[in-house]
Amino acid sequence: MASNSFTIYEGDFALRLEYSKEYAIIHLPYVKKWSPSVFKLLGIKVYDTMEFVKTVGYDCLRAGVPQDNLKITKLVLMLGFEYEGSNQGYDIYRLK
């Protein structure tokens, strides 16, 4: 299944949206700085992205996290994502 992607934000962290007809999923390729202000900005960007994907017709926003990246896993859980499954070396989380 073919997908497209684009970068939503790049700075102290990168936030990328991958999408197809079936799904919308964010990726966090890196977080350079771990601080409350970065976490707050990331939360704003994630929830804005969720609003966007729901507006265009997706039922939820997913996050794909490499299975060996415990820091990003912890971060998506703190943002309210719930584990959904795994696919091709990524754990998939869902935010409704």
C-alpha cells in the first residue's frame, strides 16, 4: 500500500505525518531536547495534527515508534496514545 508523507515541524524535535487512504500516522524521527517546553509544543502539534486528520475523515491518529526506541515510546504514552499493535519493526499507537 502506497503512502505519502510530509514534515509538520522541525526544530528541537521532528514531527512527520505519513498518510494513505487507510491511515494517518505520525513519526518522531528525533527529539534533540527533552524539556517541559518542548513536550508542551509537541503536544500542541500532535493535537493540531489529530484535529486535521479527523477533519479530513480519518477516525484517529496513529503513531509509529521503532520497537527499540524506549524514549519515544514513553513520550507517545505520555501524550495519551494507546498501544494498538506492531508492524514492520514499529509499535503502533492510537490516539482517538
